[in-house]
Amino acid sequence: MNKNEGNMDRIIRVVLGVVLLAYAIFMPTAPLAVFAWIGIVPLVTGAIGWCPIYSIFGIKTCKMKTPE
């Protein structure tokens, strides 16, 4: 499992995941709070640096290392 997410992509995913989970935890009676639990997905993919959707479509946002 090679990393396919760049640093900026990972940061955005982690921040978005944390915001969504915070909304779900601190506003549980809000009408759409149930859907905020989907924040687990971007949080986990950002933390590990690999996105299954990116691998299906062959997308990579990380910089390629050049052989020396």
C-alpha cells in the first residue's frame, strides 16, 4: 500500500475529519449530526496517507521521488 496523498491533501482531510467529528459529538441533536460521523473516513485516510478511491482511479497527489 503506497502513499498516494500529498501533504496538503492529508492536512485538509485531517482538518475536515476533525471538524465533522466535532460537529457530530458536540451537536448530537442537530438534524444532520448523524451524517457528520462520515468524518471518520477523511480523518483515517489523511492519517495513513492512502485513499482507496485515488488508487482505483490512479490519482496521486504526492510528489514522486526521483531515482538518484
